[in-house]
Amino acid sequence: MKNKLKVIDWQLLFIPVICILILCIFFVTNSLGSKRVLENVRFILSHHFNIYYMIIAIVFFGGSILLAFSKYGKVKLGTGTPEYSSIKWGMMIFTSTMSADIIFYSFCEWMMYFNESFIKDKSGNALEWSLTYSLFHWGPIAWSFYILLAAAFGYMLYVTKNKKQKFSEACRPILKHRTDGISGKLIDLIAIFSLIAATATTFSMSMPLLAASVGNILHINDQKALSLILILMVVGVYLVISILGMKAISRLSVIAFSIFGLLLLYVLIFSNQAPFITNLGVNSIGNLIVNFPQMTVITKVNSFTENWTIYYWSYWMVWCVATPFFIGSISKGRTLRNLIVGGYLWGLAGTYMSFIVLSGFGISRQSQNIINAVQLSNQGKSYADIIIQLLQTLPNYKIVLVLLIFAMVGLYSTVFDSITMVVSKYSYKSLELEKEPSKMMRGFWAIVFMILPITLLFNNDSVYDIQSVAIITAVPTGLVMLLIIGSFWKELRRNQEI
């Protein structure tokens, strides 16, 4: 037991927990004050540092394409054949990165955008542009954050074979011995704080939809109590699966992806709007391709880019401390080109199918005046209730609610399985590649991850306040991401010249 305790990095356990508890106490005891702090800091970052987020977006998207089709794209991660088949590998990539919030946003993000003057001022169909910007914010740039870092982590694990499985290890080529000192410790703390912010944002945004769906079926009206029960249930599921290990995670990924696919198929077929949805999707993708460069380069700050584009780049950035590590760890035997191209194909296919089908379904109901979702949202009705109302227009709508519930629980579980596994690895002073963290360590982080989202849910924080947590945390995370990519390129060029 003493030997097991010696290998644990206690600072990386206690410091985050203490800070989370202080933050939660501040949110609960000073609700209005915490809101003002979040709003002020968010405004400063979004309004004056937009160029920072734009540079990171360009570096990662351009860097991933450059790497894939350069001579380095042929570099193989380790030896032998891939551990997972292409299909299972692709499903694991999607389900380890896209949590249940993709279902929530796919159903209602177009409503949020439609109310923005920036979208209404666009020439053409405002509803079509709403979907176009969803595809942009959940598209190639978002996935480039994951994919390029996954290549860096995969290279670290299987080519240079670093002895430590830590976020800071990816910075060793530049930091050198400082990785083992305060600099490395600070990077690992930033990684853990970012991950806590990411899980809090995800749970807080999408849990009301899961609670509303379960409540509709079971006729339960107390949404807060139901949300708490569901959070505990999700934590229980992903805790059990993470303890069982990688085989259980891979199987759950297949199950979650399959149920998610059935949800999309049900909505597409029984909405009787397949031609409308398909046409809307094709037009929106066409809009995205034509306007992608000017959408990427934020030359003029406006309320839309502040509220949404910068938020999303921040959101993906805070998730980047764990999901890319997981993707890199399951990519042994693949080339960098295969990882990058395959990651984009699987990631964009799953994400775009979700938004085109689910947003297209809602937009079709709006266009035909069956449900005026935009008006309902303007009147203050919750997005979760509007989504339920939209689904009630489907035949046997409770079937689709059951699919939605299982898909959300499955996606929650697969994402948190992967991040619990990764953050547990970060918590050791050193952990050999073939070894997994202890069950107790994974259980500890499973519990820690639910503290902040429960606080945000019961503190009645608005969407804006919840998003602000991710934006603030993303600032130091982005600097570390750039440091990792710089280290990766340095190591890649050095090793290939030898």
C-alpha cells in the first residue's frame, strides 16, 4: 500500500479539489457577485483577445492538414497492426469526444442563432445560415484541436515512448528538465482545471434535456431532483465501465454510437421531412465551404462572434486536455496521416449527421408553422421543453424519447469513461504505458467531476454564465496547446532526421 501511495502525485489531487470547493462555495453564497465576475471577465477576453482564439484555430486546422500530407504523414505510431478495427476505432473517436450535449445543441442551436442580428442580416435564408454556423462551430476547426493533439500524444506514447503519462510530458522537447519541476506541475494543474470546466459545462448545458425527457415518460415534474439523480446515475455508469477497463469502454462506444444512429434514423424517417432535411443540409454545407475562410478569420468583433465563435473555440480547447490523449492512446499501429484523415472523416460524419437531421427536423417544423420554436424561446420557454414539444409531433414520440435518453446516457458515459481514465493517469508521478490507473483513483475523479456541474445546475446559472466558465479556463489551456504542438514538431523533425 505504501508503494502505491508513493507513486501518486498528491498535489495534482488536492489542489484541484480544494479550488473546486472554494469556487462552489463562492457560486452558492454569492450568486449575483459570481455572475458579475464571470460576465466581466468573459467580456474582456471575448472583446479584446479574439485574435488569440483565431490564431489558435488557424494554427491547428492548417497544421493538421500540413502534417497529414507532408512526408511526416507516413510516420507510424508504434509497431504492428492497429489494435482496433477502423469501424470500432472511428466509433471510439466519436463517442469519446462528443458527449450528450451534441444532441441538445443539434436540436436547439439553430433557435439560439436565429435570434442573433448577425444571422438575420445575412443575405438568404436565416434558418439555413443558422445551420451553417452550427456546422462551422462543430466542424473542421473544432476537430482539428482534437486531431492534431491526438497525433502529438500518439507520437509521445508510441514513438518517443515517454515514461510518464502526463499532459506536461508532451512539452518536454521544449521545456526539457523543467517538465519535472514547477512548469510541468503548472501545466498538469491547468489540464485538470480545464477538464473540470469542460465536464461542468457539458453536464450543465445538456442535463435539463435528459431530465425533461425522463420526466415526461415517468410523469415527474421536479426537474432539479431528477437532474441530480440522473447525474449520479451517469457517474455510476461511467465509473463502472471505466473500472472494467478499455474493453468495456470500446463495447460501450459501439452501443452508444448505435443507439445514437437509431435516434437520427427515427427522426429522419418518421418526421416525413427527409427531402427537406437533405436539401437543407446540402445547402448549409455549400454555404460553409464557400464562406469558410471569412468565417474563420475574425476580422471584426461583433456580438455573435463574442457569444458563439469564441465560446466554441474555448469549449473545444478545454476538452483538449483529455480526449486527444485518449484518441492518441487507441491509435497504435496507425500512421499520422491515417489518424488525421480518419479522425476528420469519423468526427465530421457523426457530427454533421446529428446537426443536419436534428436541426433540420426542428427547422422543418418551424418553416411549416407546426411549432414556432423561435417564438417559444423568445417567450422564455426552456430549450428542453421546446425540444420535447417538437418531438411530440412525431408518431409514437415516446419511442424517440427512450432512444434520446439511452443515447444521451451512452454518450455521457463514453466521454467520461475516457476522460476519467486519462485524468487518473495524470495523477501519478509516473505510470508505464502498459499500466492503467487504479480503480480507486478512477472512482475518486468520477466523484470530483460531478461537484461543479451540480453546483451550477442548482445555482440556476444561465447559459451565458455556464459558457463563461469554459471561455475563462481556455486562455491558459490554449497557451499549453501551442506549446505542445511546438514540442511535437521539434521532436518530429529531430527524430526523422536521425
